[in-house]
Amino acid sequence: MDVLIVCTNRHHYPAPVMPYGACLVAEAAEREGHRVRLLDLMFQRDPFKALKAALQDFSPDVVGLSVRNLDNNDMQAPVAFVAEVAEIGRAVSRYAAAPVVLGGPAVGVMPEPLLKETGARFAVLGDGEEAFPALLQVLEYGGRMEEVPRLAWLENGGYRVSSHAPCELKDSGVLPQFSRWLALKTYRAAMAAIPLQSKRGCPFSCIYCTYGISEGKGYRLFPPREVAAAVRRLSTLGCRDLEFVDNVFNSPYDHALALCENLAANGHRARLTTMELNPAFLDVRLLKAMERAGFVGIGVTAESAADPVLSGLQKGYTAAEVESAAAAVRQSSLPCFWLFLLGGPGESQETVAQTLRFARRTLRKGDVAFFNVGLRIYPGTELERIARQEGVLRHSPEEMLEPVFYFSPQLDRRWTLDQVRRAAAENLNLLHAASLSHPWLPAVNRLFSRLPVRPPLWRHTPTIRRVVRALGRDI
Ligand code: B12
């Protein structure tokens, strides 16, 4: 069959991200003998014109829409992307008779409302490498939709799902040939790192998160040696800035350690980062292994440094463990980006003060701390249940396609924002959420990509803020 995969994400904050999953799915379909083209709308000036041209030129039998984000996850300045995706779905139906299949990270989070909103025929939930070719097979030769794994569709007004069991990992999945599908130079010029995974799934029970829902709770691990070989292959092709996009990089701990040892041994020349370290599994041994493996920057998703909040979010670790992780980071040479999430159940003035104090006093001055205020509520999460119980959520699950947020009723949002703004004004290494969607950011990304500066750009936060302040503004 002729298959067109359209990558709908056009969000440039904090930097454009490559449609990794869509490339994997495109190659999986090709391996089964289909003719595949990929249209990436990220840098298209007129996405609808590009879409119309691709549909008329290729006349595909099936169109896949890869949908990454529902919204920007920012309570203070929410931007929803679903209307644009729905418009793209309608445009496909206008110019082609091909059935539309949804896939991508956002689809696993809210499949039913997305099917309704876009008018698509099918949605693949989670991994697409096995399910999408299986669907193409049924569409081409006939068969039962129920036999396609993790497929959802609407039938007689009802929502149907074939199965929820996660698909098996295929070893070939680690690394697509990005340069075949994407304008790599344009991504590079926007400071985008190349994404890579060492596992799928997430066993943690953080109350706000959807990872376990869309990818399954059990880990599915790629063999460390193969992931390391993929890194080496990419680096010999000149792709040197790579980012591990695992839900959590350092769990299982032994898998992360084995990966680092393989990376250190195989002589690759890539610069590696990950923004997804869990403080409970972060110690000097792993950090030293990461240094030897070629990491140049890390992110710790601590969320809070206060016990009532950590336990309210069901993070599975304590403030003392966050402190130990910070102590381990201090003993390493890796620049570190700390992520905090203020306003969850259990948050109070005291806990906000505690987390801000931790960021000011415990972190190294060169490290960056980022504070998001308010938690996006997704259907099917424990946070949804809590929000309904507390009477702060009245939207039906379908209405939650529009961004809805939780903010602790024990706390005043304006007071919290003031505290964060004040801390950020006084400390060049502390950032509030608005910094990552600052209108200047794409220009800053482009400017720095021309200088001898490599991703991640956040390493230079204090310098960038000093320069921007000299121009009379701030980020
Ligand atoms: C790593 C990550 C990041 C990194 C990305 C770094 C990079 N270089 O790529 C950073 C930190 C920068 C980031 C930023 C953001 N992220 Co983020 N991120 C992730 C994470 C953890 C992994 C994404 C990933 O690459 N997965 C690996 C690839 C291989 O999987 P995949 O893309 O899902 O593809 C598979 C399937 O989806 C499917 N598939 C994909 N396309 C298609 C197409 C078809 C036709 C089919 C059939 C199947 C299919 O098959 C693929 C292979 O199995 C996800 C959580 C998650 N587990 O999905 C959140 C996630 C994607 N992010 C999310 C969000 C909101 C954002 C931000 C908007 C806000 C923020 N948190 O800062 C920004 C947006 C950035 C942008 N410009 O678009 C949401 C998106 C959904 C939503 N809630 O709106 C997610 C799902 C987290 C969540 N539950 O909230 N993110």
C-alpha cells in the first residue's frame, strides 16, 4: 500500500523535537513491503498547502497522523493543539479518500476524544511498530480489526479497543534512519537533539502521569549493547548530539549502568543527554558511569523537595533521597537541570518555601532549576480522581482534551507564582514556566546553533539571561 505519515507537531518550545516514533513506524511499514512517505509539518510555513500537495502528488491508500502534544502543559499560558490536528484530519478527508489512522504520544493519553475530534477511522494506542503494519495488512487483504493489537475505533457511536496488552519490542526499533525522513539540518539549526530510547514502559505510580497507561507498566528493555551500537552508528554519521528520551533513564538501575558501560567501551563520539533521571536511583557510581559514557548534561525530575508533596504525588521517594541525589550530582562534573512541579495535592506555603530553599541553597550555582506551577489533569489518572473528589474538576473526560489543571486548594496560585518569579529574578539559574515558552526562545536557539555551542542550551542559562538582561529584558 502507499502510506503517507503526517507529523502534525509544530511546537517550537523549548525547542522543536524530532518525530522519533513516526520515523520508527514509517520504517516498520516499509519492512512489510509498503511504500511510505513522511511529511513533517514542523517547519512548513503553510502546513495545509504542504499537506494538499503531498496528498495530490502521492495519492496514498492510508494516511497516518502522528500526534505528539495535546497542549503545552502550561497552566499560566495554556496552548491547545487539538483544534489544529482536527483541522489537519479534515483537510486529509477533503483531498483524499484514504482512511486516517492516528498514532503518537498524545493518542495513548486520550484516544476516544481524539478519534471524535479528528474524524479519524482508527487510533493506534502506544507503540506503532507492530500494530500499524498489522492494520495495513487487514486494510489491504481483509481480516478482523480485533486481531490488530492495541487498535481503537468508533463503531455505532461506541468506542472499541482490540487489546491493551503492550506489544513486544523489536530490536530493529532503536534507531531509524532519521536523515531519510527529516530535515536534520533544520532541526540542528534549532538546537534540537536527536532522540533515542533504551526502554519502553513505566512501572511508577505518579498520580498525574500517563506513561504507564499509554506504554504499559512493565519495562520492555532494549539490549544495552544494541543501544550503544546505535549511538556509535549515529555519531559516525556526524549526528553527535543525542538525547535519551526514556520515561525514566536510570531505572532499572542495572540496565542504565550496563548501557553506560557499553557506551564507554565502544568508542562513540556523541554528546549524550537525558532529562529523565529519577532521584531515587541516582548515585555517584551511576553518575561517574554516565560521565565515562559520554553524557554532557542531565535532568533530574525531582518535582519537589518536600515530603508532603512527594507523598501526595506518590513519587516513591522522600525529600532526603532528593537531597542525596543532589549530593551525588555535586560530586560529578555533569551540568544538571532540575525539574519541579508546584501545586500538587499536599502543597502548601511551607512546602513551596522548602522546595525553593532547596533550589537556592543545595543546588550548584551552574545548575538550573525549572518550576512548573499547576498539574495537567489527564483522564484515568489518580489525580483526576482526587480532583473530582475535591470538587475542583467538573469537565467530563472528553472535555479534558482542552487543558485542565490541578492546583492545591490549600494554596494561593498568585502567591506561588510571585514566590517563583521572585526566586527567578534573584537567581539567574532558576527559571519559571514562562521562560520555556518565551517568544525569544526560537531566535535564541537559532543564534546559539551558529556559535560553537552545542545542545543542551540550558547549560548556558545564566549567561543567556545576563545577555538578555543587558538588552533590558529577561527570560
Ligand atoms: C522525552 C519527552 C520529551 C523531551 C523530548 C526530547 C527530544 N529530543 O525528543 C522534552 C523534555 C524536550 C519534551 C518536551 C515536551 N513534551 Co514531552 N515527552 C517526552 C516523553 C517522555 C517521550 C517521548 C518520546 O520520544 N518517546 C519515544 C518515541 C519512540 O515514542 P513515540 O513518539 O510515542 O512513538 C511511538 C508511538 O506513539 C507510535 N506512533 C508515533 N507516531 C505514530 C504515527 C502513526 C501513524 C502510528 C500508527 C503510530 C505512531 O509508535 C511509535 C513507536 O512505537 C513523552 C512521554 C511518552 N512516554 O510518550 C512526553 C510527552 C510526549 N511530552 C508531552 C508534552 C506535553 C511535552 C511539552 C508540550 C511540554 C513539556 N513537558 O515541556 C513539550 C513539547 C516539546 C515540543 N517541541 O513538541 C506529553 C504529550 C501529550 C500531552 N499531554 O499533551 C507526553 C506524552 C507526556 C505526558 N503524558 O504528558 N518531552
